[in-house]
Amino acid sequence: MTLGVGGSSVRAELDHMESMRGDARPITDTERRQRIARAQRLMREQGVAALYLDASTNLYYYTGLRLHPSERLHGAVLPATGDISYLCPAFEEAKTRAMLSIGDRVRTWEEHENPHALVIDTLRERGVAGGAVAIDETTPFFVYDGLRRASDAYHFVNAGTITAPCRRIKSVAEIALMQRAKDITLEVHKATARILDEDITTTEVEAFIADAHRRLGADGPLSFCIVLFGEPTAYSHGVPYPQTLRHGDMVLIDTGATVEGYHSDITRSYVYGEPNARQRQIWKLEHDAQAAVFAAARIGAPCEALDAAARRVIEAAGLGPGYAVPGLPHRTGHGIGLDVHESAYLVRGDRTPLAPGMCFSNEPMICLYGEFGVRLEDHFHMSEDGPHWFTQPSPSVDDPFCYES
């Protein structure tokens, strides 16, 4: 039997769980002001007069204001020089003001009024009569369309050239929050493996994972949760039906949660029972591909070089080539932070050079449609002396949680 798999129960595991959140420290307003200053420097360097932030993680990143996007415009205007102005429905003004910690300028619109015209008026009020205005890259099209209809004095550009360079370099405080989130999720993985028993369903396991994250101190609802048994483990993002665990099944669990908004995202693959020769072969190949990615992570190396490192290992074993299956059908990894998938990406064509503070997933999954799949996903962050794991990778198919290693 695979070490650490089976032998416990849902109730036994939940009953002894205590919060691991500890002294996790929120991002300070001082750090957010530094982020705003950097964004404004980039805006001036790029000839951008102002930045429109929608109700997105970009708004939260710069201001600490967490909003849920809807059909009502709710956001902010940040000029290249000067203070930020917030925009919200008039009936939400009191609530919005109560949530502010950066700036205090709030402009409102009534239900019958055109909120896009308010954005334009705010730009003019802040001294931006024309020129380039960067639009939050996650802004819904209806907002962008409303802005361009409201005035032809502005040239709208993608704000990704401002937000991505800021967000892809994580501070010590951000890395600490992600470390706490990943520590929690790894403990959930270990507990989940212990509750497995023949005939348990994927939906039962998903419910346990949600409960366990809450018990251990993660924020609110889960970011995502993929639980797969047997042949469905070959499908990267799962299948639309539940499965029941059988002896000899490959188990793939990919889950994450947040601490102060910062994500974890860890995948473990192992066998319920004794791995057969084919499962051992593919699991070891996946392990070697993941190790090759980590070995290729050097300051200044282009992101695409890490994807290439994984594919060399996989293709040398006769799988692929490229995205062909059996093999690795998707990119090798992604940035992570306030969004579970962020710039930059470990994929061919992304030549962004690795720099201290960047954080990535390392997950070169091997898919064998009709058989099973193996994904081992851990994350690393870059420092001046190279990559550092947030969580230690699984050492072997027989000991996926490092109990004896």
C-alpha cells in the first residue's frame, strides 16, 4: 500500500485539525503605496496618462479594496501623477468609503446615469484631457465599449504593460503569505490521502478538502478543487462526472486556497494500493520532468527554457512531441499570486527573463488518454541565488508525502 494513503477517516482527521494561519500578516498600506508609485513610474515611462482599474484583483493589489465585478461599474482612476479616485454607484458610497485605506476621493453615479461618462469626467478632473489611458486588462468589454463611446479624446491601451511588471515580482510579504497558504494545502493533501478507502467518491473527497482548508485557516471558499480517480486522471482539468475509488487506481488531486488573498495550488498523484509497472514508469518520468524544470530555473533564463527542459525529458522517453498525447498537452507552469494563474508563463514563446521575486508553478503533467495521468505540482520562487521550493516535491510513488524521505 502506498505510504500515507488510507487508514483514517473524515471525522478523525477533521477533529484534530487546528488553524495554521498563525501570525499571517496582511499586506500593509505602505507596501500598497509603493506599488502605486511604481505603477505611476511605469505609466510615465510608457507615456500613459492614467490607469483605469476595474473591480478586479488589480484594484485589490494596489488599494486593498476588494470588490466583486457586476453589471454596475465600480472601480478607480489612477493618474500618472496625483491621487487615486474611486468610482461607485451612489447607493454603495458609504460602504465603499468604509473599505478604503488608500486615498479618500470617491465619485458616484446614480442608477439612471452613465457611469462611463463619470470615468471620463474623472479623468478630466484629474487633469487628463486626452492621450493614452490604460484599461485594466480584466475589464469587461461593456465597460471598455462604454468608455470609448463616452469620449474620443483618449487612446485606450492594455494596462498589462503596467500591472504585470508590478505583480510578477513578489515582495517578501507576498511570498510569506503564499508560503502559509501552500503549507495549509499540503497538510490538506496529506489528510486527504489518509481518508481514502475503496468506494469513497470524488464528491465526498471534495467536501472533505473544503472543510479541511477551513479548519486549517484558509480564506473563505476554495479557489478550486479537482479530484480524479483512475482513467479520468488523464484529463488535466477533470471530467464532469463523479468517480468511485477502486484498488489500483491512480489518484490525482489538484487544489488550492488563499491566505489574505494569496493562492496555493498543489497537485499530488499516487496510487491507491500497489503501483503497477506502467504507473511506476510514468510517475518517475513526471518526477524527472519536474526536477528538470527546477534545475533550469536560473536568474536571467527565459521562461520558455523551463518548458523546454520538461519536454526534453518527456520526449526522450518517446512521448509527445510537443503537445501531442501521450505526453504533456499544456504549458509547464504559470505565475501565481492574487490570481491562481498570473504572468509570466512557463511556455514556449514567453521569453520573460526570470528575476528575483517571481513565483511559478512547476507541473509538467503527463497524460495517457484511456489509461491515467500523473501531475506533480509544486511551486517555487526565485531569489538571487536561484529557485527555492515552497513545498518539497514528492520523492517517490511509494512515499508521495515524504514520510520516510
